[in-house]
Amino acid sequence: MAKKKSGKRKRAQEEDIALDYDDNKSNQPGATANTTFLPLTGQCHHYRKVGEVPFDIQKYWHQRHSIFSEYDAGIQMTDDAWFGVTPEPVANQIATDLSLRAPDEKTTIIDIFAGAGGNAIAFALSERWTNIIAIEKDASTLACAQHNAAIYGVSEFITWVNADCFSYLSENRSTIDASSTVIFASPPWGGVTYSNTEIFDLSTMHPYSIQEIHKACTDMYSVLYLPRHSDLRQVAKLAPKDKKIDIVQYCMKGASKALVAYVPASST
Ligand code: MGP
């Protein structure tokens, strides 16, 4: 699994850097970032025993080795990150599928809700992308993501940005090349109760609705990781004129974990 370990893990953990995407306006914002590693905080945990784990995330902790096969190497998570992390086999399959689907001219991928890093790690391991930018608003969660990517030996292949993704996208509008960029969005779904309804209403997804997320990246090819029972009519409405959206259900052990909508850009 961890193809690129080659001693990078220790080096990455020892680095001491500061994230400031405003200082980094080259061809792609963040692409040549002075990427900096944030320190793990008291919010970051590597739970070893179920007794240490808050009750509401114990279900996820029991799945820890399918979420991160390298969990025992010291994977770090904030408690909130457990709810949204993409299990590794699913993240890898999405990375493989996207490698095949994305047109060749797409060379940059921006993971706008990077969380604990599962998807960004899979994108880096796929070796498909020239630039991988991972944005995470919460500094402790970003520190976990950087640490976890280092465990997989890919941290230095990812440009890390500690920011609100909507601010990042709007402030860097002029320097993001939409024709070469793919947006990957695995947003919060509003908590564990997301599955309580028969059909998930994406317009009330909290705190960001599907429309708000789509508006922020409508001119770019976007890949949206959404509840398995999302209202497909709402997804269909995101399709640019005369273009189609592919929707794929990603399963583990015969049960869907999520669906992914591959949404073409409005302009290209
Ligand atoms: P789940 O449905 O909470 O758990 O999450 P489980 O055990 O697979 O299903 P259950 O029917 O037995 O309860 C399933 C998957 O959905 C997780 O592995 C995550 O990949 C994804 N997921 C869950 N939540 C609550 C979120 C979220 O808020 N955001 C994102 N992006 N993914 C989530």
C-alpha cells in the first residue's frame, strides 16, 4: 500500500513550517508552496483501546484498519474527523477512477475538505497529479492529515493549506487555471444522523449545501463525495448544458459507503 515510504516519514515529521497561501501565488496557488507542517495538538489522538474512544466515534474506531490500513503506525485523528474520513479502499478506488476519467489536461487536484487526509493520500499514491492541494480549515485536523500523509510517505507531494476553502477559491480565482484543475469535495454531511431520512436533501446539507459548494467551483471539473441516498434529481441539476454527470456508488463488503458525482466543468 504505502508505495513511497522511503524514509520520508521521519523527515516530514521533523520539518517545521508555516502555512500561508497568500504568499504563494505562482501558476497555481499553493503549487510551489512553502508547505509547512503544523504541530499535532491536544485535539489530535491515536486511540489504541476502545475505552479511550468517545462513544459516538467507537463505531468508526472499530473500522480503523479499513479506514487506514496503516492505522497502527500512529495515524492521528481529531474526534470530528472520524465521521467524514473516506475508508482507504474507497479513497483508492476513487483515485483510480478519477485518474481514468479526468481528461489529460487536468493536472492539478484541489481537495477542498481535506479532513484527516485519506483522499489526498490516495491521490498522491496514484501518481496521476502534478499538483495536489489539500485545504483544511481546522489546524488540528490539518496537522493530523500531514502526519498521516507522512506515514504513507507522500506528505511532501501535497501542498497543504490551512484555510476556509471558499475564501481560498474566491481569493485565488485569478490564479487558478480552471482548465487544468479538478476540485474534489468531501464535505461535512451534517453529522451522523445524515442517514435518518430515506432520501438525503442536499440543499439542506449542513453547513454547506450542494448548491453553495457547486457555485464555488462551477467552472471546474468537480468530484463530489456525497451520502449514498442523496437526492439524484438535485445532483442532476448541477449538470452544465448538454453535459452529463456520472454517479458511482462506492461499496465495501457489499454495502454502499457513499456515492460520487463526477461533474463536468461548465466552461470546458
Ligand atoms: P456511516 O454511514 O456513518 O457509517 O459512514 P457506516 O458504518 O459505514 O454505515 P452504517 O449504515 O453501518 O451506519 C459511512 C461512510 O460515509 C464513512 O466511511 C465516510 O466515508 C462517509 N461519511 C459519513 N459521514 C457522516 C460523512 C460526512 O459528514 N462527510 C463525508 N464527506 N463523509 C461522511
